[in-house]
Amino acid sequence: MKRLCIVAFALVACGQSNESGSGGNVWAQGPADTSEEATTEVELASGATCDGTPSCPRGQVCSGGLCRHRRTSVRAEALASAAEAQRLAGDSEGALTSFEEAIGAYVEANVPAPADVACSAALLALRYYDTPEERERGARFADRCFRASLPGNAQRVEVLRAVGRLRYDGLALDGFDQPSAPERFFSREPSRPTVDAVELALSLPESSEPGYAEVREALRTEDATRIVADCFIQDWELRHQREARASLLLKLETRMRDMGTYDLYEGAFTVEKTSLDVDGFEPCLAAGLTAYLAESGVRVGRSARWQIPFEVAAQL
């Protein structure tokens, strides 16, 4: 009888712990808080793995191995589905409008927006914006994503990467840790970006020219991409633009030297700019990549002369 009482007490204690906010900080946004507002935040985040509904937070059920909100809004779900269809069709602005309507419908129904809806909207909003107002909109979508999802969620990780790059545009990251969203997220002065914040794209065409395959691989190495990122940061300091593009020429011309018992082909790969700019992204790339290729050790064992255009793009 004594053992039965102990077991019963333990079960009751566990049930009370599950229902209270004592474990809520695992799901909540921001600092620990046991207030009613914090309990509401606990109910917002979904997506924890589970092996049964009792292991999910209050208001959620175990479905497909993940904890999902018990309540929903069909209107909101339909709008979110329409937003996703618009995104796939290339209508980004229409998709964002539909995502806003979907999230508004969840709010009207007093139902938490699912993590996949909130984070899909955030990824789209953070990818396309031209004005400070649209930039703030992206941050607010990101805030909804963080409050609706759990650390480790794949979409949340993508949103975090996008948000991390915006910190150089004056984004105050501590705003996402507040109990509620601040009035403005971009409240700081822009600062110099670092290499990790730069996204790069090299458009190198296919070609069978001698030596091209080797130099093409050399331009995709970590050392070469670091040069591109450094050139972008230098250009950012001049223009304070979030993106830069360059049209370049990759050239090779070799000459044969008769060494008596063998022939030696001397030549060098060079990268030339196509614009008249003296400073900025393109001139920096031409000089930096030419110097890098000279040290890369790529050689061509026969006579060759060719030039191939390629494009480089970088953005925050």
C-alpha cells in the first residue's frame, strides 16, 4: 500500500508539472517567465518529436511523430495553401499578401499559426524587399517564425541565416528575444559586414579549352571565394549596396620555349574586367583572382589561346 501511494503521488506530480508552466521555458521565446503571457508563448511553438499525445505541450497532439496544435482554422489553412501556390508560381508579392491574410486569420480564430506557415512566410519576406518598410515586414515575419517554431526546425534555421546577414543593416537581434515584438527591429546604424554574411554565385560556363577545367575548379575553392567576398565588402564600403555584380573575362595565352631536350609552355591565366570602373567590385576581382591563379599552380602543357566570359554576383 505504501508503494502504491508513492507511485500515485509521483504520477500526480508529473501530471501537475506537465500542465503548469514549470517546463514552459523549453518552448517559450525570450527569458524565463511564469506569467500568463509566458504560458501563451508556450502554446505557440510546435514541432517537438513525440511518441504519444501525453508527451506534447498543452493544446497539442502527437501526429506523425511531431507535436501539432490541436485547434486550427480552415480559412487560415486555405489562405496559407493559396500563398504557397502563388510562391511556386513566382508571384512573390501575392504570396506575401496571402501569407499575411492567413496569419491574420489564425489570430482572428485565436489559433496559433503553425511553424511551417510562419517560417515559409518569413523566408519569402526576407528574400524580396526594396524599402525600409518591406525590410521591417521581413523581420516581423521572422519574429513570428521564431515564436512558432522550435530550435532545430529546418525552416527556422534558414530564417536564422537570413536574419544573421541583416544584422549589418542595423537589425537589433535582441528584439527577437523580447516577450513581444518591438516597435521597430531595425533600430541600429548599419555596420561593416563580415565574410560569413556574403552569399556568392559564380557563373562559369562549360568549355573544353585546354586547362579550363582545372582553372574552373580553382575558382570554386574556398580561397577564391574568400577573395570574392573580400572584394564585395570593399565595394560595400564604397557604395553601401546590398548586392554587386561583375562581368569578367578569363583568358589564357601560352608561348612555347625550346629547352633543347623538351619544350616548355609559358603562359598565365588572367582575369580581366569589362567595365571602365577603377574602383569597386569588378576591378578588385580582376586583380585579386589574377594574383590567385598565378599562385594556384595550374599549368597547360601545350600551346593554347582562348578567352571565356563569366559572371560573379555577391549579396548580403
